[in-house]
Amino acid sequence: MKMALELAAKGRGYTSPNPMVGAVIVKNGRIAGRGYHQAAGQPHAEVNAIVDAGENAAGGTMYVTLEPCNHYGRTPPCTQAILAAQISRVVVAMADPNPGVSGGGADFLQQNGIEILTGVCEADARKLNAFFIKHTRTGLPYVILKSAATLDGKIATETGDSKWITGTAARRHVHWLRHAVDGILVGVDTVRADNPALTTRLEIADGKDPVRIILDTRLTIPEHAAVIQKEQARGTILVTGRETDAEKRRKLADRGARILEAPLRNGRIDPYPLMEALGKMDITSILVEGGSRVSASMLNAGVVDRICFFYAPKILAGDGISICRGAGPEKMASAIQVENIEITRFDDDILIEGDVIN
């Protein structure tokens, strides 16, 4: 199953809105076939493993990271392929998180004489497909809040300069995060200050760019902004209020940008209804990269699932711009809690990750 999980992870960034799935077929104590789901619309992991095994699949055991599907989607049911291959036993890491189909694939196989074992490496499988699980169960995207700060919690100097807080290795990891998610979200203040491209820059040739989501309540994005230039605008969603200039909307739409109206709360984009709208667009995961007011708004709205905070061995020892800005709780007891902490070092920079308790 560990091998199947490693295979599944090869699909990271390519399978959305489908899950990452890996499968391994074992016969007579030897690996007979391997496969993983490579992209949405392409054959599932089980089918790829069966093809790889050929005639050796018959009588073998399949280890698969997610319960085989028993329904028609873009591809036929994997349960039918398993039956046709005459596999005798299927070991499953986790059940399908969709309440409407959970257990259906395992039950069907068992009813047709195939031995089923579930729950092997389940925690690892759930962590691998956290995006898919949340979107399937709630309709909302899984949200990661990323920040890079000095040891005294500043993401920029008081003049707004932020290049560069962390080193090359940490920034490279951020690009892997961008590759993994469906969308990257920032506020228009970040666009004005840094004019970021918000693309994925990796050594691999097929690194995937996320959809760029810009919160711009009054539609004040500069015309020179990189995210609305013709080569990138078609991958950009501008989230704005209802009362914005119709002519500017038309010009931005002509460039290829999508204009998405969203409800406001206290004069700012309301995060929860926005997440509902993005989830309906099959955006299953979002990396929030700031700025400080956007970060605070997302945390306080309870839409953030995980934080990835990078800390560099630097101290500004001045006002600067903090990770979060805005009104916060009066008592420490009301602070947002984070659990399941993981700490990773990238050269001299430290990444602290954890799950947000909402």
C-alpha cells in the first residue's frame, strides 16, 4: 500500500477535481502491475495497473489507495475492470468520501466473490487526498494559508518591500504548492505592491499554473498588472462587488479575465460565500498568499484548513507589515488554534505547518 500511495502522489497537480489514486497488483509474492491516475478524464489507477499486469492480474491481490468506483463518470466503473481481470482480493486504504457512493464499490466486489480488506494506511490516504475529501463532502475548496515572515512576524518592511524574505529552497517549495493546488488567491493590494505573475516556476516541463484569484472589491487593479495581461488573463478571476465600473469590467473581460461578483461584509469580500462560489466551479483547493488583511479575513471567517508559515532568520525590529492585520480577539483564549504541527527546514528557513481548528 505504501508503494500505491507513492504512485498516487505522482498525480499531484494533474487529477483535480478527481482524487490521486495509486494501485499495485501482487501475485505469488511479486509485483505484477503498477498504475496511478494521471489526469482527470484518463484511465483510473486500477485500470492502468491491470493493463500493466496483463495476464498476471488473474488470481492476484490489488492494493489500491481509494475504494474502486462502481459508477459511470468520464470512464467506466473500475469494479467491472477488476472483475474482468479475475483479481481475487482487493485491499483498500480508504472508502470513497462521497456519501452517495461510499461502500458501493467494495460491496459490489464482495458480492461478486472478491475478498475485500479496507483501512490499510488509511490516515496516509486521507492526508494525500485532503483536497478531494473536503470538496466532495462540503462543496468547498480546501484552503491553505501561506506566509513568509521574519522572526518577528513581518511579511514586509513599512515601505512594503518584501523581496526576498526567504531563500531559494523555501521559494521553490512554494512553487510546488502552487503546482498542487487549483487556485492561488491574493488581494489587489498585493498585486499593486509586487505585481506578481502568480505562476508556477519549476524544473519540470509540465508544472501546472493555478487559476489566479484576485480580491478587488472596487475593481481598482492596475492596467499593467501581470495577471491581466493577455497571455495570463484567461486564467484570472477578479472577485469584486456589485457596484463597480461597467466599462472597466468590459475591458477586463475583453482581455479574457473572468469577473466574479461576490457579497461584501464590512466593505470587504465575504470569504465564505466566495468559497461556495469557487467550489461550484470545481476549484477544489486554494493557496492564499496574502496580503495581511486577506490572511486575517480568511482565518477569521473560518475557511482556512491549513497554514504554511515560513520563517526566515531575520528581524526587522520595526513596525513593518505583520502576517495578519485588522481587528483580532481581545483575549489569548480566543486565539485560533493549530494542531498536527510539522516543522521542516529549508536551508536556514523554517516551515511550520498545521491544521487549523475551526
